[in-house]
Amino acid sequence: MTGVLYWLILGSVGVAAALLVMGLSMTWDNTMGPGRKRLDERWRMVAQGDASEAVVRMSPKRQLSDNAVVHARLQALPFVKVLDRVLVQAGLQITLGLALGLFLVLAVSSAAVAFLAGAPVWLAWLVIPVVLSLLSWYVLHRKRRRLMQIDRQLPDALDMMARALQVGHALSGALLIAAKESREPIASELQTVFDEMNFGVALQVALPHLAERIASENMRYFVVAAMVQSETGGNLADILKSTAFLIRERHKLTATVRVLSAEGRLSAWILSLLPFAIAALLSWVNPEFIGKLWTDPFGLKLLLGSLVLVVVGVVWMQRLVSVRI
């Protein structure tokens, strides 16, 4: 029983530490990375003074909760808009209040099941952050997968818009054609841009709305290119074709980098999981031998130090095999 508890504790801490490292790394790259700073600066130079606060958005206004009291309380909390935007980008058609409620219910239920199964109280409490971390990872995974789908669909959509422009359609008509001929999820996003422009919203406002809804560098390239063309003039069809070619080349380069770094990423996964696998094996083969790690005070210090070193190693290897394109 002691070996099983040790395996559960070590596995839970390892998963939580890995998810925490991944979350912190992704947050840093998306908010403070050098590429994001350059894009934000370019975006600020192009879009400054164009985004009026009084513009009309054709995308449906989301409620934070169906309950008015919960909605009001959530609005007073910081980072609520960021969390709600993550749900939208993940394609989850639920309110933020419902999502938070489901997270809390699942975490508490898992802790209760662990406690009723005979786990100590402290281990049952440890289950709550682990379950919350897994649920958060699931939402971020859906968001990343949806954005990757939009990135893959974007070059074909730009080619359709370019062909529509060449036969005489306006940009709004080209957006409508691309929205009808494309598949989800990019079809609904382009349809929203067309609805805004058809309603009377300026191009310099509708396109930033698109870039705001889709946190993608490739989408920002398209938005910046279209906005620069609207200010300086030029052949928009050629610009869209060039942008589609650029995005395809970025995809090819990204795939090449992933292939070349596959060995390093596999080694990182093996080295990250190896300590926990060995600990689980020793717990099954000789529980008394490895039991010293949590029964002896010095063993607890060694265990804590080892976990800290594992986290540092995971961060280091993740940074080594991560290549920004």
C-alpha cells in the first residue's frame, strides 16, 4: 500500500510539475517573447488610431454566466476576459461560469473519490490541483488544435480571396466566397468579418477584430498586409497570394524543424519520465528499499531536491528543443 501511495504521489507531482512548466513556458512565449514583441510593435504602428471604442461587433456577445449574480461577480474579477477568450478560441460553446463550475465539481469529486478509496487526507487535497491542471491542459490543447486548423486552412482561403478579387469582386465579396467555400473553423471567422463589413464597420476595424479573436501570427500577417494595402494601395490579389505563399513556406519550415528535432524531443520525454518509471518499478519490486525516501527525514529532503532538479531539467530540455519559426 505504501508503494502504491508513493507512486501516486510521485506521479501526481510529476504531472503537475510538467504541466506547470509547459503553461509557464507557453505564457512567456505568447506574452513576453521577442517575436510577440515585434508583432505587437508592428501592429501598434499599423492599427493606432483606427480602433474606435464605439464600433459595432457582429460576433455575438458572450455572457459570463446565465445567472445574473454570477455574471456580475465574474465581471469584477481580473483576467476574466482573458479566460473567456481562451474558451472561445478553444471552440467550447459554454459560459465561463459553467466552465469554472465544472472544473470545481470535477476536482472536488476526484478528491472525494480518492479519500473514500483510502488515500490520506493530504493526498486527497493534492488531487484537486492535479485535476485542475489536467482540465486546464485540455482546454489549452483544444485551443492550440483549433488555431492550428485555422493556420492550415488560411493559405487556401487567401488563394480563394485572391481569385475572387481577380475576377472583379470587392474584398467583402471575396471574404464571403472564402467563408462559403472553406470549412470550419475558419469559415465562421471569415463570415463574421464579412458581416461586420456588410453592416458598415470599416476594414481597419473589422480586421483587427479578426486578429483579436484568433491569436495566430499567420492571421496577423494577413491582417497587417491587408491594412497596409488599404492605406498605401497596390494589387491586393498579389499581396494575398504572396501572403499565402509565405504562410505555406512557414508551415514547411515548421514541419522540417519538427522532424529534425524529433530525436531531441523524444529524448527529453524519456529523460523526464524515466525517474518516475524507475521509482514505480522499485516500489513494485522492493517497497522497503525505496520507502526510505518518505519515511526518513533525510530521504524526504532528497526527494524534494530531486523533484526540484527534475523540474529544472524539464525546463532546460524544453527550451533546447523548442525552435521558434
